[in-house]
Amino acid sequence: MACSVIAIDGPAASGKSTVAREVAARLGYAWVNSGAFYRALTWWMLREGRDVREDRLASIEARANFDGTEARLLVDGMDVRQHLRDPEVNRHVSPVSQLPIVRAIVGRELRAIAAGRDCVIEGRDIGTCVFPETPFKFYIDASPEERERRRREQGESDSILERDRLDTGRTVAPLEPAPDALHLDTTCLSIEEVVRRILAAIAAPRAG
Ligand code: C5P
């Protein structure tokens, strides 16, 4: 039987990661944060310097690794998790994510991870571009004020509204809800309530 993918898309600081991790834990699925894959490649490119060429990017070894709970992208064999939230990475991740070669690498590795296990995958284009065939699509949002408040509370320097603008406005795989995604606004909902609604939607028999 084919493995299941639960796609959770939405803007920055909407609550995706907390919800995706919890849904994955309750179902015993792998948790895959695709933003972390883009961040790992961004960190690698910043380290290489400004003029990374496409062919160099195409030749790097980027492999998704599953540790029993979470999938991570190893770049040239390195696990760079301690750098994923660096201010420099926050600043550059949206432009880097627009490069077709970068999207191709991440898309390939997401599909490889999902080929072998059931997954909850969070991101911007999971339901629209990477796994449009999955029946389990969710779009999580919250008001811009609430999202900025959450990010401030995490003590991070991250211009989330600017990232949203770039992610929404790009021509390749823009941030947008899939037509058949269930929308959840987390501004006034607890994590538990969002998780409960997702689990209920997955369990409900689908029309058609
Ligand atoms: O989810 P997170 O905020 O960590 O994502 C960082 C960035 O990675 C996003 O702002 C976006 O530019 C990019 N991204 C993407 N497609 C995804 C996931 C993340 O372009 N599926």
C-alpha cells in the first residue's frame, strides 16, 4: 500500500511546526519540516560564498536522513541543525528557495523520504506542488500581528512578513492554499484544538 502524506502548508510562524510535529507523534508518522531543508541548503550556499554556480549546487550531496522521529537534510554529509535559525539564514532563505535547482533537490529528497514511510510534511507548496495527489491537505494561518508576536516571543530576528511577501509573490511554487485544503486559522485556537481538527478530518470518510 502507498505511504500516506499529510501536507501542512502556511506562512511563517503560523504554528505549522508545532502542529505538524504533534500530529506526526500521535499518528506515529515521520515529521518532515521542508523549511529546514531549504534552510540547510541556504546555510551551505552562504558558507560557499556569493557566486555559487548552478553546476556546483547540482553536484552537492544533499540527502534526507530519518532519525526515527524527524527527517533532516544532510548537506555534504553535514547535519547543520544548529545553524538553521541563524539571522543570515532567515534573511536569505526566501531568495535561495526560488532557485529551480534548490527546489528540485528538496522536492527529490521529500519524495524519497515519503516513498518509504508515512509522513506529515510541512512547508509552502507541499499540497500544491510536491504531493498534489494526497487527499490530506491543510492550510494553517494566523493574523500577521499574532505571527509577529509569536516570532518575537521566540527571541528571533526574522522579518516574517517580508518572507511571506517573497514566498507568495514568486512564480515558482508560490505559497498558496491548495483548492482542496482545509483552512485553519490558529490566531485564536489552541494547538490542541488545531491538532484535534486535523486528526478528525483525516479520520472522516471523504466525500466522492
Ligand atoms: O518553514 P520555514 O519558515 O522554516 O521556511 C523557511 C523558508 O523556506 C520559507 O520562507 C520559504 O522561502 C522556504 N520554503 C519553501 N517551500 C517550502 C518550505 C519552505 O519555499 N515547502
